[in-house]
Amino acid sequence: MTDITELFLQIIHQYKSVDIAEAEFKKMLHEDQDLREEYREWCDAVGSSEKMGFLDYCDEYMDSQESIYDTLNDYDE
């Protein structure tokens, strides 16, 4: 089993828009039963709903990226 978060990151970086990335991910889930099962397991493991799991990950990822830049700005001061 591959780490599904790697797939999340690939989709986020490819589409550069959370809305488009979410739509593409939902399309992938619809087309791939194995991916759907892996996503279901991941959601259970992290305590997120299947409806919001991908978006929760995106929000967390975006927040972590912003905090990197905040840290760099703090260093400049």
C-alpha cells in the first residue's frame, strides 16, 4: 500500500487549486475501487470523514506551507 498522502500532494501540486484538486480526486475515487478503499482506511486512521478527508488534508498542508514562510519572515526581522 502506498502512502495516500503522496497522491494528495501530487494532485495539489498538479492542479494548484483546492477546488480543482478535490474534483479530480473525487473523480479518481469514483473510477478506482482500490483507491476508494485505501482512502476510507486513511480517513478512519486520521479521524476524518470521507466527505472532508481530502479537504482537511489540503487545509493542513496549506497551513504548514504558510507557517514555513512565517518562520522565514520572523528570521528577517
